[in-house]
Amino acid sequence: MAVSEHLGTDDVLRLLQEVAEEVITPRFRALAEHEISSKTHPGDLVTVADREAEVLITRQLRAAYPGAVVLGEEAFADDPTSLVAFREAEHAFTVDPVDGTRNFVHGSPDHAVMVAETRAGRTVRSWIWQPQHELAYVAELGSGATRNGLRLPDLTPDSDPAHWRVRTSARRRIGERLGPLPPLELSWVSCGIDYPKLAEGACDALVYHGTRPWDHVPGSLLVSEVEGVVGSVDGQVYAPRDDPRGILATGGADVYDWLRREV
């Protein structure tokens, strides 16, 4: 796509879709062994699709916004100081080129491309594109959230905790019980799938231990724009510059307040 001085919300979504079509989807269920590697440990995978997609997205964002900091997941792996620059920036973007890389490597369609924009440490726009599901989730601060262009309704969780469905990406916690809640279930193991599922009411809360901004900034705006609450386990509303001990994404204030006392 042609680069303009500024990118409209639809332009950014189109960028993610075009990049996915060019370098991600052609590799889906077609990765060669040499196109997959580990970053820090055997389970922390990265593929050629991750790297190429991040380069393409980052290039377009920097061309349109030369004064903005762009924090990419793979760039951070090469230069951890980029996270410091992001937290200090007045204008910044997060880029997660293939969220759910393990799912992608193992042939699961549950992966996504995610970008978020922040101003003065506050998330103002976010985009989640699920290429295999052909679902686009877009949120703008104060303007609500959409799924393929249609407005998502506000969340209305049940008042009884015994009916809440809580999921976690921590496999060691599967089956754990918190008070009257049903046993914890495994999430979809991709924030780019998890947060949209929560925003649509497929579960009532998500419990996370990993807190990297590229994973949580896009979805946190999506959920907050449908009256959900995303915060730390210590009771602070989540913000992009934060480094919390853990994150609770919930369908509403009552769920959040109850859950943070139990986890």
C-alpha cells in the first residue's frame, strides 16, 4: 500500500491484512524446518513469517509517523532497550506480527496480527486481524469496538461468580478452582484470539502471567471499549507503560474486583 503522512484506522487494518496475505498465510501449514527457531528457550518460537511481517509493518508505520517509537516483539528480542524507549515515548506503536506463534507453527488457525497506537502512555487505537478466521477487531478510544465493521455490544456478565467462565494461558493452572468458580480452563493461547473471545462474551475473564505490551495493549483497549476491565492483580487499571505482576482481563468491574481478591 502507498504510504501517506498519516494512516487512517482503515489504512492500518488494510496494512495488517496485506502483510498477512503476503508473508504469513502462505507459510501457514507450510513452514520448512529451517524457517522455525527458538528465541530464549525451546518453547519460545519465532518463524520467518514473524520476522518478515514485523519488518513490513514497522516500515510502514515509521514512514507514516517518523517521530513515533515502534516496539516490535522481534525487535525487542534483538534490542531489549526498545521497551524503555516505548515507555518514555509520547507517541508509539506496538507490533505483534504473529501472536500465537506456537499455534501457527503447529497448524492451528488461532493466531493473529496485532498493532496498537499509544499517545502519552494511553492506548488510542488498536487492531487485531485473525487471517485464518478472516476476523478484524478494531477499537478506538471512546468510540467503541467493532468486529468486521459491526459494533460490538457492551459486555453484561452474570452476577453469580459460580457461572463465570475463566480461562488462563498458564497450563499449570488448568483445573484450579477459585472459590465458587468452575475450574480454570485453558485459553486459546494467543492474546489475539483470547481478548476478542472475551470481548464477544465467550468467557468472562482471562488470567495472565506474561505481561509484554505487544500482547496486551491491543486487546486491553478492545475489551475496555465494550465495558470490560483489564487491570493488574494488584488492583491497578492496566496501562501500556505498566509492568504488572500479572494481568486480569475481565467482562466488567464486578468480575475484576472479585477475581483479583482470589488469584
